[in-house]
Amino acid sequence: MGADFCPATETNRTQALCWRLGSPGRAKKMCQEDGAEFMCVPEQKGAKAVIARVEHRVNFYDTDAMEVVHHANYIRWFEIGRVEFLRQAGITLGELMADGYVFPITEVSAKFLTAGVFDDVLVIETTPTALTKVKMAFDYRVLRPSDGAVLVTGHTQNVFTSRETGHIVRLPAKYHEKLTRALEQ
């Protein structure tokens, strides 16, 4: 298992999942960029990362005057996917916040490919693409299974932040280890 290209860049992000690791010594194929360590795994065949999938039916209030899903809703749906990924990794946002951590977005992008409409049943796929002790990144696809259409692809980067001070902090092992395990499953 492994990839001949690493780390993922804009041009090869669809070809590989590359997770930045917080600690060295992983048995999987490694590569270096600016001294940072990455674990690379082919995206579709053989990928072992948890890819969170959440079904969502488009509500009437999700649409705009043109009777299509308003673009801002896809960003909200990315959050639904991130929360589900964390849940599958054994972490809840409530637990993070109770321990004094929040997970704000520092980067977001979306590419709109085709429109969703009222009553469509969609699937939000969330795939982790980078992990350090201070940040995590995700890629997204919003799909319409009824016709196989990919409506939107996207990307976010989040940082782990102190709820009290608002400063970026290193995630404690309690959480970082769960996220690392989720990436290696």
C-alpha cells in the first residue's frame, strides 16, 4: 500500500490521500516535504481512511428563488460531514468544547458542478486529507445517488483552538490519537 506521489497537491489531490502526521515512525510509505512527514494512500482502491458519508434530503428552505440549492448550504453540509467524521473517529464536538477546544475553519473552497433541487436525496462524503496536532483538512463531495451526479467538490482546513483564548493550540493526545487511528483504519 502506498503511492508514488506525495504529498497531495491541487493537481494530484484526487489521486492520493496524504495525511500529515504528528509523529514519525509509521510503517506505511512516507515522504518528505519541507521536513514534514506524510502518510500517503491511493484514494479509491485500497484507501483505508474513514470516509464519512451522510445522507441529506434537500429541504424547501435549502433552495433559492431559482428553485435550486443555495450555494451557502453546501458549506453548511461540509460541516455536517466533518462532524460525522469526528463522530466516527470517536470524538464529539460537545466533548471537544467541554475540554476547551474549538475547531474553526481557516480555509474553505467549493467547486459547483451541477445544481441540487428540492427533495433530492444527497450524500455528503467527507475525506480527511491532512492532520497535524494543530490543524486538519478535509475534502468533500456532495453526490446525488439517483443519477450519480457530483454536485459539488470542496475543501476545508480547520485549526484546533483554545475556546478560552482563541489561540491555536496543539491537540492533546486524547484526541490526536483517535484521529490518527481513524486515518489508519
